[in-house]
Amino acid sequence: KIMFHLSKLKNKATLITVPVTGTEATTVLVLFPVGSRYETAHLSGASHFVEHLMFKGTNRRPGAQDIARTVEIYGAAYNAFTFKDFTGYFVKIDSAKFTVACDLLSDMLFDSKIDATEIEREKGVIVEELRMYEDNPIMAVEQLFDRITFGDTPLGRDIGGTAATVRGLSREDLWNYYKSAYRPENMVVVAAGKVDKTDHQVLEKYFGTAGLVKKTPGKTFAKNNFDKFVWPKNIPTRNKRVLIETRKVDQAQVILGFPGLPHDHRDSYSLSLLLHILGGGMTSRLFVEVRERRGLAYMVRAGGSTYRDVGVVQISAGLDPKRLPEAIKVIRVEVEKMAAVLVTENELEEAKTNMLGRLTLALEDSSFQADWFAKQFWFDKKMESFDVIRAKISQVKAIDIRRLAKQIFDWRQVRAAAIGPIQKDQILKMF
């Protein structure tokens, strides 16, 4: 049975400890409520840029190599990530070196130099990172889909910004953004793995007094301090729901998407099961019909993204441009079946068993536990045990799946994005 403890540090930071038996590893994860959806158009990419700068040197560890060497000599895993809703930093390390992880993260997050020379050099690194994603059609079509779905809003922009916005960010922009966002009252610290009561004192030492810097006037960052996205009351015309980028490549990358559910919606487990049955594995309906029976794709899957206030459901596939109409037709038939006919009890039970089995295996990893509990607290304002979640998954019925499919799969609302040797009118004809 997995237990967790929620408390507050002296500086109002939230602390979550998750003791895990049978492991010698400990993961320390720190989250802040700052991501690309908190940015203005001028600051697009700032959250991601600041994340990069946290690894570039502190007063005690002057350079990037000093930071890396601190944990690499112990074989630790460490990294960071910027999403649309939050930014996180973590170290997974031998529990005997737990203090090293806490010291490093605290030092990086609250004493980084944010050096002007380093900023100019890092602009080149980030621009090349953006180009790397843009040159990969599988990744680039995701951003294309966000753009056609969310338009000119923070959710519709690339997390990393654009080459122009990145190059336009000044040290003052980044410094003020950092000071406003990386506040202790905004911070969630999670320690998962081999942790005990004595480790709480270490966490208090390194994170409980951290970040006590003078606040920058202006915008206050908090969990809900962003522009909420609202789906338009009037459904956009078909032409405004399709975005194509013609490229000379051998395969067309296609995403079909629909308005989904926010992260804490009561039907979130029903949606996860629906998506697994539709396109979540090698026995899923889309995999069997599109790939196994017809050979129309190598990759086809159903998934989605959830945010605090909104969500999307996506069907992604890499398709032969010459057989695109046939593939889209098969996908549409399978999607419509989900709304028209109850899934079988066998399908539903297998999906539940799969979902619970994957969760059980994932919970063996302290990194997953840290991430899992942090996001529960972040999005849901509460944390639920594995037993509670298992009960909720078990309670989902076939009628719940069909009801949700009817609600979500409205083809008047479909958004389509594609990259490949195709034209927009080819896609428009398919709807």
C-alpha cells in the first residue's frame, strides 16, 4: 500500500513525501506553476528558456559542467521539462546521496546566475532545438494541430516559442519572469522512494528557506493565473478547422482531434479506457483495422491532452498519401462505432486490466511516483491512493464509454492537421 504525506514548509512551499519500500532510489521533484500558457506573445518561450538557464551555473557551481558533475559522478538521472501548465526539475539518485540532490536542486532553482553572456549563447541552442522538432514531421504536426485547435492563444503556441521570440528575449525579460514565477509559495516539492522522517529535516533545510527574494512588481504567478480557453460558441467553418503543411516527404502525418475533457473531469477514467479500446495498443480497434487488416499505416493511435480547464482527444497516424482517403474512412468508421455500439464486456475488462497493470508496474519507479502525486495535487487539488483510483476504474461501465464517445466524437467539431505531399482540398473532401 502506497502512503503519502502532505505538509507545508516554513516558506509556504508544499511538500509531498512518498515512502516506497523495496527500493534504494529516491527521486526529488520540484514543480512550479509556470508554462507556455502563462506567457504573453512577447514572452513566448520564456518558461522553456528559464528552464535551460537553471542548468547554466550558480554562484557555488559557476558553470554547466559543475552542475552536471555534482550528480553524474553518482550515476544519478536528472533533467527538467516545460509543459504548457507547469515546469519541473528532478533528480533520481541513490538514497544515500539524497542530500546531494536537495542541495543541487535548491542551488539551481534559487541561486542561478542567469548570466547575460550565457543567455545569448543559449539562444542558439534553443533555436536549434526548435528546428530539430520542426524538421521532424511527427513532432511538427503536433504543433500544427495545437495551432488549428487553439488558435492564437497561449495553448496554440509552441512551448519553446519561435526563433524570433527566443532571439528577442532580453536578460531583463527572463530575470523578471523568473523572479515572478519561482516563488516558494508556488513551489511543490516531492520526495519519493527511500525516504523517512529524518529526510524531512533535509528537505526543510534546502527548500524551506529557499526563494526568499524580493518579489518583482507586476503579474503574480499562481496555479490559475492564466487566460482560460473557451471553445467558440459558433463552430468554425470546415475550412478554418483544417491546417495543412505541404512537404516533400514519403509519408503523411495526420491528426484528427475533438474537444475533450479537462484534467480533473469526473469522466477522466472513462475517457482513458475509451481511448485504450479505440487506439491504445496492438489489440485496439484502430490498430487492428487500419494496420493489421488493411496495411494502411505503421503507426496509428488514439490519445489526448488534458489541461486545467480544457482538453483534446486526438487520433494520430502516419499514412501513405495515395491511400489517405481510404485510411481516413476506416478511422471514421471505427470512431463512429464507439458512439453507436456498446463496447463488449471483454474489451472493457481487458482495458481495465491493462490500465491497472501498467499503473502497478509504473508505481515501482520512484520517478513515476513523484510525478504522479505531484500532478494529482497540481491539477486535482487533492491526492488519491491507488486503491481509490482502482475502484473508480473498476466502476466504469460500457454505457459510460458510449455516452462519452457520443459527446466527444462530433464530426462538426473535428480539427485536422497534416504534414506531407498533400493539399488542403484533399482533406476537406474527406469531411
